[in-house]
Amino acid sequence: MTSILRRKTKLCLETPLLVGKRLMVAHVEAWGLRLRPKGCRHEVSISWAQMWNRANQIAAEARREERLRKARASGRAICYCAGGPHPR
């Protein structure tokens, strides 16, 4: 379960995700997130734009897989050209 560590000036969350054997701590900022293992000083920064772009990539991959699954289920031919597999 995610717990709130601090909330006076910024939101600081302790997540259930593990980095090595340490819990992940996320500092929510206006420009993005700062992520670090609990008890460590080094961190990784991710902007909201980077998260948005990655979410779009994941959604596009899911749509592509769904389209291929439907094409295979309906028995339509699938073209394996340079642009990747897609229904004809």
C-alpha cells in the first residue's frame, strides 16, 4: 500500500515497489517525479512529458496486439512486410 510520507510543501509517497531490497520513494513535483530508493540520496527524475510519451507507446502496442489478435481470430491474412505484421 502506498503511504504518504510528507505533505507540507510537496507530496512524498512511499510505494510498494522495490529497488533492490529498498522501497521506492516518489517526490511529486510540478515538472514531474523524482524517484529514489528509501534511505538513499541518489535519484532519477522523470518529467510528465516522458511519462505521457511512454503511456502512449504502451497504449499503441496494446492496440496493435489487439488488432492482430482479432485478425488471427477472424482468419484474415496477415501481411509481414517491413512495417511490421498487420492485417491486409
